[in-house]
Amino acid sequence: MTKQDLASELKNMYENAPKGDSTTMIRLFGVKYSEELKSCNCSMSEIAELAEIGINYHAEISKGIRLAKYVKIK
């Protein structure tokens, strides 16, 4: 996936999150796409900025990536 593809998916997950779960969806994005994010040759700040969700959410994406080795998506 390109960084634009990743940003598009992040934006979609964020905008379609159940009420009150937008930050959770950002972390879930990090879990779901952890391998792609690790190999995309871009920063999580850049992904957040391209997704137009706010650059400060880079930390939530990184938390999801770190969680990926411990959780499985239902």
C-alpha cells in the first residue's frame, strides 16, 4: 500500500467510527495495518496529516502498531 492508500483508509476508519470511538479506530488502524505502516517509508505524522485527522494523532497510530503483536482483530 502507498502512504496515500494508508491515509485514505485511516480517514475512512476515523470518519465512520461509532460515536465516541474515533481514537479507538485510529489505534485499530495501527493494529490492522502495522506491517504496511512499518514498511511504508513514511512517518506516522505524515499519514495522519494526509488523512486530515490532525498530526497529533501520530501517537495513537504508533500505539496501535505496538499493540499489533499482542492482539488479533475480531
